[in-house]
Amino acid sequence: MSGFDERKRGQEGKFAHDQEMEFKVMVRRNKLLGIWVAELLGKTGADADAYAKEVVISDMEEKGDEDVFRKVRGDIDAANVEMSDHRIRRQMEELLSVAREQISAGN
């Protein structure tokens, strides 16, 4: 195998690993977001865990964060909880950082 082929295979492997890690980070962020919103909605225990799973699943609708945002925004509105779009998006960003740290640490 030539040096070029070895480098190519190495780069493909790194790309696949990076994509897998990013997927794990997003799933973790969405779970953390779901737990945060569940608390706002007054859910605890198994209900909060089930809601967090709903938030994770909502991210499968389309690429990007808008599907997740729409899910939690709609649920917050339905529960008549006062929360700005900015606050939700800021929380999503903060939890993304937390999720990256947790996944990097192997948690």
C-alpha cells in the first residue's frame, strides 16, 4: 500500500470518528436540554427521563437544531411557562459545551 493510500485511510478513519463523536455530543446535549425543560414543566423521575428521550428523538426530523428548538418551544408554550427564544437558544449553546466536555471526558 502506498503512503498516499495509508494517509487516505487514516483521514477517512479520523473523519468517521469525528462524526461519531459529534453525534454523541448532540445526543447528550439534547438529553441535557430535555432534562432542563422537563424541570421547567414540573416533570420528575421517569416522566423527566421520558421527556428527555422525546427531545433526543425530535432531533431526527431535520438537520440542525431547529427541530429540537421547535419541540421544546412548543412544549414550554403549551405549559404556559414564560421563556424567551433567546434564553432557550442560549441554554442549548451552554449545554452543547457541557456535552462536549462530558463526552471528551468519557462520561
